[in-house]
Amino acid sequence: MKNSLLDLNNHLFVVLERLNDEDIAGERLEQEISRAKAVNSVAESIVNNARVALEAEKLKAEYADFSKPKMIER
């Protein structure tokens, strides 16, 4: 998989554009809102995962003898 946080950002803006479309209403708008909530939930998980990885890299850079816990090793 070759998705990046930049790709995620672009997807989020696409969702925002769909929600901002004044031509949708009613059931279609409700579907877009539901989809946006699902996308947001997944996006939060991706960002939190990236935050943990970044924090591990910061610790590694700060402490020469830092070894990552087995569950986050590559």
C-alpha cells in the first residue's frame, strides 16, 4: 500500500467538498454525512498511529540506547 498522510489529507478535503455541495440534500446529504463520519473515524486512527511512530522516532533520536518495544519494531 502506498498511501501517505498527504493522501489522507487530500481524501479529507474531497469529503469536505462533497459535504459543501449545495446541490445535495435529504437522503443523499445524510449518506454523505454518514460517509464523512466513517472517513473521519478511520483518519483519526491513521493519524494516531502516525503520532505513535513519530514519538518512537523522537525517543530513538534523543536517547542513543533507546530500544523500541517489540510490538512497534519493524
